[in-house]
Amino acid sequence: MKKKNKDKQPSILKKASSFLSIRNLKYEYIRRDEENNVEGITTAVDDVSFDVKAGEFIAVLGHNGSGKSTLAKHINAILFPEEGEVILDGMDTKDEEKLLDIRRTAGMVFQNPDNQIIGQVVDEDVAFGPENMGVPTAEIAQRVEESLKTLGMWEFRNASPNRLSGGQKQRVSIASVIAMHPKCIILDEPTAMLDPRGRYEVIRAARALNEVEGITVILITHYMEEVIHAHRVLVMDKGKVKMEGTPREIFSRVEELKRMRLTVPQITELAWELKKEGLPLSDGILTREELVRELTEYKHRKG
Amino acid sequence: MEDMKLIADHLVFQYDKSRSDARRALDDVSFVLHKGEFVGLIGHTGSGKSTLVQHLNALIRPDSGSIYYEGADIYEKDYDRKALRGKVGLVFQYPEYQLFEETVLSEVIYGPVNMGMDKKDAELAAYDAIRRVGLEEECIDQSPFDLSGGQKRRVAIASVLAMDPEILVLDEPTAGLDPAGRSELLEMIKELKEKEGITIVLVSHSMDDVAEAADRIIVMDKGRIIYDDVPVRVFEHINELEEMGLAAPQMSYLLRDLKKAGFPVNTDIITLKDAREEILKVLS
Ligand SMILES: Nc1ncnc2c1ncn2[C@@H]1O[C@H](COP(=O)(O)OP(=O)(O)O)[C@@H](O)[C@H]1O
Ligand SMILES: Nc1ncnc2c1ncn2[C@@H]1O[C@H](COP(=O)(O)OP(=O)(O)O)[C@@H](O)[C@H]1O
Ligand SMILES: [Mg+2]
Ligand SMILES: [Mg+2]
């Protein structure tokens, strides 16, 4: 297999350190009428290329319909590239023999907390994945315990999922993915339907998986505050990746982001407006602590 | 009183009535909605917000208690509940999944026709509603399925507005929208209140949005109303709100931090605009 890849995909060799490599990816949805005639074509992902290193925390921003979910579904082979290629941990997602390995390497969690849990009891749900993978029974129990503990849901192992809050359900969904020991987890707007605590719990869990377990995280969200801890942010606009950089770099570009139907965290926006009023503040202030510190320094200088 | 549109009087409701010990989704809920108010309704998931809003137009009948719309008990045997559903318009959560007609126009016209309006008037009402939600005229003959997420939400809102409601109730209308979609929709809802005097009840998980838009906030926790007050007074209870799975707007936290750092700021501030003014004032 290695040899075949070497012949066909020289790109992996060039990018030996990258865990995920997306090259010139293009994907179109084709709408047809009853007679199967093409009615319309939407280019959802348009010539996208980027690399992700193992252990990175990547956030993906973009307006509704910018292609984020279509892109995400290519990473674990739910969709396949029409043009270009997706190489995950050395595997070409178009290689049918690798399908199970690919799905095991990158797990996905979606928006709706109410339609991802299939088990009647929490621990049963978490066990499904490893069971389907043929993990030995003794090890399954161990994985279920580990995953639920990692997500802080162990005390709910015997609970019925419909007794849980939205944030707790999402953490069970994440635990179910983690039990398959993936190297990467893709979270597609996991907090869109949650209350403030639920959002906090899910984001804290994602950060812990990344920092403690070293799992590569790809987080898609419309909440700017959720991405300030990411290592890198990708901004999608009409199917293309239009910006890439650290949160500070990205959130320094307030006006460009607004033109792309996005915004910046409220603290960043406030700092930006204060700067326009003449206060000497840095660009891309991300947290309350930073803003309070800079305002305090300014106050002391001013006397 | 002239300006009291709707009174919820000691509402109690339980989904599972076979078990007397099952938790009540609504537990003794009372409040008054005044004409032209913008009320934010917040609470953790499962606190009873959606259950409550479905009582407001009699989609759900309470186990006890009642609702009075302009003085009349809406659960009385002869009360015209069909007409009520035109006056108290409810936009459900994720309404785009309930769009079913072939074109935007037929989607929006459905409500008024169903209420008994003749075709011609219904069409006028639909055109008017489509304009009021800020959809382009070109959308009218398009399939709702070809529209963006934010546009679909507007179609759903237009189909309720076409019935000419006096109270518009929206259950998490901005969930899942991109930042521009969120603020455009919120602006549009504020305009319905300001320009047309429509009473608004907005269910939201965004503390920043309700802080920005609402005149008054009702906080629910486990089926009960815990606070019902103007936004600044409600958000004084940061600790209690956090206990309930909620939070304060980001600006409240910032102003408190600034105060702790020795800035003589007013901490009763919950919006970005006011925070900017206050900081410029104390630094000038
Ligand atoms: N199953 C589908 N069939 C047809 N068009 C689709 C489908 N899924 C998405 N699209 C279209 O593809 C584009 C990108 O959608 P999507 O990847 O879901 O964006 P995002 O996740 O950023 O909102 C949009 O124009 C959307 O309408
Ligand atoms: N159709 C239903 N059947 C049974 N229980 C329900 C139903 N809808 C809601 N509940 C329960 O009622 C309570 C209040 O739910 P809901 O009104 O949906 O809250 P919210 O909208 O604040 O999230 C929750 O405990 C929920 O599980
Ligand atoms: Mg999406
Ligand atoms: Mg609800």
C-alpha cells in the first residue's frame, strides 16, 4: 500500500509531517429533476488545500453554506473527492479497503444532541463503536470506562440518555467516538443547540482531549469565543479557504471577517472600537484578562 | 388594564400524567405580557421554555391554571382558539424543517388561507409579510429549500407574520445561524417591535442577544420562573444564573473585572455599546 501511495500521491512524501493533507479538493452537489436532468449545481467545496499536523486544534469558521460540513465529511470518508485528494494519516480516503480504518482514525460529532445517541443506556451507547470494530469484550468495558471518565460522564453510565441535558448528551456522543480510539475528532457545530453551560462543557472537553490525550481536534463553530484557544483558524467563504492563521491573526482582521458574514469575539470587537476612539490597544485582543491588563497599563502611563 | 395583552395564571403542566411523581414541565408559572414589550425568555435546556410558549397560543392545555388573552380565558369551551393562533404567532425551533410548500409564496399564504382569509387578501398579506422580514422579491417563486439557512428562517417568520399577529413568539430563532445571520434576524425582530408595535417573546440561549434586545427577561429553571425583571437587574444575579446553567453577558464579566482592577466603572452594564461609552468616560 505504501508503495502504491508513493507512486500515486507524491504529496504525502513532501508533507511527511502532516497528519491530514487536503489537496485541491473540489465537491459539487448536483440537483436533478424527475427525468434525471441536471437542474442545478452547487460547488460546495472549491479547490481547497491545507494540512493539519497531528495534535493540532483547528477551528473552522464560515458563513452558513460556505462548505464547512461538506469539507468535514470528506475527512472521514462520508463524502469522497470529485477532484483533488484527502490523505488522512497516510490513507487516501478514496481507497475502499481503508474505509474502516479511516472512520476509526477520525470520528465525527454533529449538531443535534438528540439524534446521535442510539443506546437506551449511556454505557451501552459508548460500547457500540468498539463492539462493531470487534474489540474483545473485556477491553470494551475498559474503553467505555476510560471514555466516560475522560468526558466526566462516568457517574451517568447507567442513565437513560433522555434524562440528560444537551451538553451531557453531546459529551456522551464524544465519549462514543473516543471509545474507538481515534487520532482525530471532528466536531461539526457541536454547541449550536446548547445552553451556556452545555457549550462550556463541550468546549472544555474538546480542549482536554487535545491537550491531555493529544487528539487532533477540528472544531466547526459559529461562536467566535469558542475558537480563541485553537492553534489555528481556517475561514471558509463560498467553498474556499479564504484565511488561515492563529486566532489573534484572524481576529485582527475585523472588517474582512464582517464582510464574510462573520464577526470577532465581543471582547475583541470592544477593543477594536476603543482603539478606533484613540486608545492605544493591541490588535486582536482575545480575552478579558488581556483587555483589562492593557487598559490598566494605559491608565498608569497616563497618570 | 388596557395594555395587558396576555396573562398566564398559575400554569401547571406535566407530560407524563400516569406518574404523580413525574417532574412538572411547568410548575406554577404566572406572568403578564404587556402591549409592545420585548421579552427575552431564557433557561437551561429542559427548563420548560418550549412547553411554556406552546401554552401561549393554546397548543398545549395546562393541567391547572389558565391563560387570558385580552381578558378572555383561552381554554374556555367556546373560545376561538383558531383565531388566537393568528393573534399569538408562534415560530417553532428549527422551523425550516417544517417548510413543505413548493414556493415561498405558497408557504407564506398557507397560514392566512387556513385562517379563512380569501385568496386575494391572503396573497396581499403574504407579499407584505415577505417584505417585512426583509426577503428579496425574487424569492417569492423560489422553492424554500433553495434558500440559505437564514432566509428559510425568515420564510417561517413571514408565514406567521402573514396572519397579522399581535404577539410574536420565537423559539430560539437564531440557533445555528452565522454571526451576520444572527444579527440581521435580531435587528429584524427589533424592528417589528419598534415600527409595528408587535409584542415579542424571544426564547434564546444567547445572553448577549437578550441583553442587547429585550426590555425584560424571564428566567426559567426546572419549570419555574425564577426572575422576571429588566435585563440589568436579572444579570446582577451572576452566581445564581451560573448555578442554573446560564451565564451573564460577556460585558458584565468585563465590567466587574475592570472594577476589581481599580477602574471606577458602573457594573450595571450588559451591552457592548454601553461598555464602550463607560470605558471611554472613565479614561477621559
Ligand atoms: N445534500 C446536499 N444536497 C445539495 N446541496 C447541498 C447538500 N448539502 C449541502 N449543500 C449545499 O452545499 C453548500 C455547502 O453546504 P455545507 O457544506 O452544508 O455548508 P456549511 O456547513 O458551511 O453551512 C451550500 O450551498 C448547501 O446548500
Ligand atoms: N413531548 C414531550 N414528551 C415528554 N416530555 C417532554 C416533551 N417535551 C418536553 N418534555 C420534557 O419537559 C421538560 C421541559 O422541556 P422543554 O419545554 O422542551 O424545555 P426547553 O425548551 O427549556 O429546553 C423537559 O424535562 C423535557 O424533557
Ligand atoms: Mg454545516
Ligand atoms: Mg426548547
